[in-house]
Amino acid sequence: MWQIRVESTFSARHAIRYASGEVEDPHDHTWHVEVRYAGADLDDHGLLVDFVQAKHTLDSVLSKLAGTDLNTNPVLAGRNPTAEHVAGVIYAELQRAGSRADNCVAVLVEEAPGCKACFIPDTNRRSPGREADGGR
């Protein structure tokens, strides 16, 4: 089994809504994102996924989040902008972008040092990304 990882960052604002009804004060983060691709086979050029293409696709997805307030960003479609939801939304957007999407096995998001969330797709589902994006 082969695995590659690509990483990038974006800056965005959010405020978490808690079950108690309390909402954090809006604050900014530099979000660190890691996308993992895995597979048993390499292509004819010895690549699982082209790093350059994977990084370009990731940066394109992150550009939809960068510099925004995640609470009002349409990509999150009204979801509470937790690191967990951000990771799931990034996964879903990567699936829509289609770049070796079947090989994407995890999206990790770090919103602050030591505070990470990881989305791992359910490989038993027939429509990749539906669990990540609430079926939209």
C-alpha cells in the first residue's frame, strides 16, 4: 500500500455555537490542512497521485474558505464551523473536484496547535462524500 500527503493552510474566522446556545466570540485561525491519499497501485509513471495536481486541487478548494467568516460561508451551508465540519467539507469539495478522489483516505484539519480533527470517509458508502456534506 502506498500513501502520499499534501498540506496547505488558509486563514479564516469562525465562532462555534455550543449545545447550550452559547456562541464563542468570532476569532481567526490559520487552519493547517493535510490530505492523505492511499492505494495499492501506482500508475505507469510510478505515481499514486501527482503531488503537484493534488496540491493545486487542495489549494483551489481552500480558496473557497480563505479569508471568509466560516459561519456565513456558503460552502459550509449553515453548519456549525467546527474543525470536524471543516474537514468533512474539504473532503466533499475534493470529491467534487475529482482529482484522484477515490484515493483520498483522510482530511486532517488543525485549527490551533494540538487541536486537530480528521475526516475519514466511510468506504462502504456508494456515494463518496455524502457523509461529509450532509447529502447535499
